[in-house]
Amino acid sequence: MAGAPGRPGFELTLAEGVPVWVRPVVPSDREGLRQGYREMSRTSRYMRFFTAGAEISAERARYFTEVDQRDHVAWCAVEPVSNLRGYGIARFVRDTGQPDRADFAIALIDEMQGKGLGTILLAALYLLAQARGICELRSEVLPDNPILPRWLPTLGASITSSGDPSYRLLRWPIRRGNDPPADTPAGHRFAGWLVRLRPLVGGQNDPTPPPDFD
């Protein structure tokens, strides 16, 4: 696992020897994001986007990729040679009313699920949240989501009623430093990723400057 001079992000090898490049999202990722959406199953689309439509609109793709990396932070995993095919993406958007809180989401194409990429993207997002003074990440979760309600509580998150039966609210406190987010085996493994990724993602007070959009 290593970065490359002049190239943001880092390369690593997942289970089964699959190489990926993890880096900040940029506006030119727009079409790659739309293609990645097409590669997701209907179930995966529904669990992440609350819709199973075959296409994501150009407007939404623009919103998802033109991010300032300060209040709207997004990193992705891509095929490392072409740097075009997208494997997954994780993001958070700061709550303007509560600037130490943010809404977050993660999505992977089905082919890349179960290989550890989700944990890596979440660890990067966690570090980026620390760097920007975020104390809690939150997400709306569908009642029949089979993954997040089992996975995130092992990393210190809690799931509560939202007051709306169509979704539940997941709340994930962000600790300082490299402390495990939960005293669980998964929490301690996650803390190991925080140690490994911190030099590659950025320190706790090293926010990435916002890009200029054309």
C-alpha cells in the first residue's frame, strides 16, 4: 500500500489480489459514477439511493462529483491503470445547522462487495471527518437494509427510530486519534486501518483545499 508522487490518494491490493486506487473524487468522475451506478444491482441501488432506476440523472451525478472536499467530502476507489472504472465511493455532507455533524453514505458495485473495500473507504472517510471537525456521521437506513445495521454497530454506531417508518437513523460518533471506534474485534481492526491510512489520507487538522470547478 503506497501513494505516488504527484498523484493524490494511494494504491492497495484487496482480497483475491484485486488492485485499487483510492483517491478524492473530482468533477471528471461524473461519467464514471454514472457507469458504476449502472453496474450495481437493483437491490444495491435501492439500498443506497432509495431508488432502483436504471440511470442516475446528470444533475445528481454532477452534485456527487463537484465537491469542495471541505463541507462535501467524497473519496472513491477506481481501477488503478485506467483510473476510469469506479468500484466504490464514500462521502459526507456537513449539516449547515450543526456544522460538527454530517450525513454520510457509501456505495460499492456488487462485484467489489465482500473484499474489504467498504472498510477501507469508511476508514478514509472517518479520518477526513476528524480532519474537518466532524463529531458525528449520520445516515438514513432503510428497514430492510441487510448490511449497515449489522456492520456499523460493530464500529460504534447506533441505530434509532427516525420517527418515519420508511427509514431508521444511523448515528456514528467520531473519536479523536486512532482509538478504536468500539471495543469490538471489528473496531480494533478498523483502528488498525486508521493508523495505516492516516499518513496517506491526511492528519486530523489537514483539510484538503477546495478545487476550482470549470
